Amino acid sequence: MPTRIFQEKPFTQYTAAVELYTRRYLTVPSDILNAFGGVARVLQNHMDTSMHFGLPSGLLDPALLWESLQLLRPRDGFPSWSWAGWVGEIRWNFPENVGDVQSWIDWHFVDRGKCSVSIKQKQSRVQPPIPFEPIEPATFSNQNLDRPHALRFTSISIFLKLSAPSAMVKYELSPLRRRRSGPSTLSTTRPAPLDPHLMRAGLSDLNNAWCGSILLDESWKDRVGTTVELVILSTLDRFTENELHAWQERLPKHDTVMSVYNVLMIARHDSTVSRVSIGRVLQTSLKSSYPPGPVWKEFLLE
């Protein structure tokens, strides 16, 4: 691993290390975290936080926003929200010079004693998009709560419609690292082809207006035109260029800076949910999301 990675900011050190590491082939797939252990120990000291399934506990808000330009395969025995739960190259797709990822979510790890351990985040907390409304606590079975890899949290659920892109994206620039100058420039920046089995799908609101995009595997082509459930995770000040590429003619004409929400697309399994993909939507899309509109819910993410 290039030692100049450690000249970067602590969180950039972490993302760069994971992106390089997940390109490698493991003889024993279940060794994914064991083989990363030495680097993880150095990184957690730099970030001043512990690691949980390969993610820095105190920096979950940005750490959960990983994605891939490859079709990933699930790895048995690991949670869907961790990059360690998938086989394939991982990346973090943030705009250059982006402002901090900010959230209101209180994250809890579920331990084997069926208790929720609150994890204090190092970033400052912000107000949620809509006022919190008291909700009935979700009912989780003892079997579900006896899984130490689950994340328990409360946030806002919305429904938007999945739409096909107006033009397929052939490749996207890997964000590892986009810097063009300076002593810490990494030699790993390269054009990264989009896996032919992936598509950058659009997300549309109740008025059929484009409001975001998300990377999905090609099986979702058959579900274009249906609504999907998204969980609002955090704020960001804008999209990346490749997220907007296919929809230039549909972008809001009055906005030069489009504030967005990072969203988690989920699949439901009885009382738990799992990660499908990470996307971004315009903050204005909450007001025009499909019924029942933005709703506070409690989630157990496996």
C-alpha cells in the first residue's frame, strides 16, 4: 500500500486504503477483515475511533456511503451495510472539495445481550429534514436482535419512482484520488469502466420530475416505473458530475448548487432491512415524494 496515503487527511487515508485493498483477491473470502486488520489498527489511531466490521464507528455518516462500479457479490457472514459484506472493488464517490457529510442519526450497534450500544459520531449533528414525530418502536424478534452486526437507527423513509437513464453512462472517473497535483497524489487514479451489468438509474418524484440517481444492477431494469423505498441518511452540498451526466436536459434550471440528501435504498425482510444501494436525491424531493410522504421509521439494518 503506498505510504503517501498516510499524508492525506485521516478519513481519506481510510477510503484510499479500502479502495486499494478491495481490488485484491482473497484465497479465503471470510478473511476479509482479518487481512485488513493491520492497516485497520493504524487507521483507527489516525481517525481516533474504533472499527466495526471494517467501518470507523465514529465516522459512520460518511463511511456508510461506499459504492462500486462493479457488480458486487454478497459475502456470507457479514452485514450488507459494510463493504466487507461484498466481494468487489469499493469506492467513495464524493464531489471534489465537498463540504462535510452531516446527519442527525443516532447510530446503535446491537450486541448479543439484545441491548443497543449508542455510537457517538465525531461530526457535528444537524437538524433533520422534518421535525421528529413520535413513532411506535419497531418490534424486532429476539432472533434478529441476537445478531451483533445489526445497526439500529431511526430516520426518514420516502418513496420515489425508479426511472431509466436518458443515456447510459459508459465509464466514471474513479475518485481514488482525483487530485492532480501535490506530493500526496496517488498513482491509482484511472478511468473506471462501469460494469455492463450495472446501470445508473434515475429517481423521479410524484410529478414525474427527475430528482436523483442511484447505481443498481441490471435486474432492476424490469422494475423501472415502480416506486422504491429510500432512507434519508445525511446531507451533502451537491451531486458529482457523473451522477448528473445522463440527465442534463432534466436538471432544474434555477439551481446552480443543488443541495442533496444521501439515501439508502433498502430491501425489507420481515422486521429487518438490508442495503441495496446508495444514491443521492435533491433535498426538495421530500415534498413531492410518493405517498405516504416523508415518514419517521425505526430500522434494523443487517
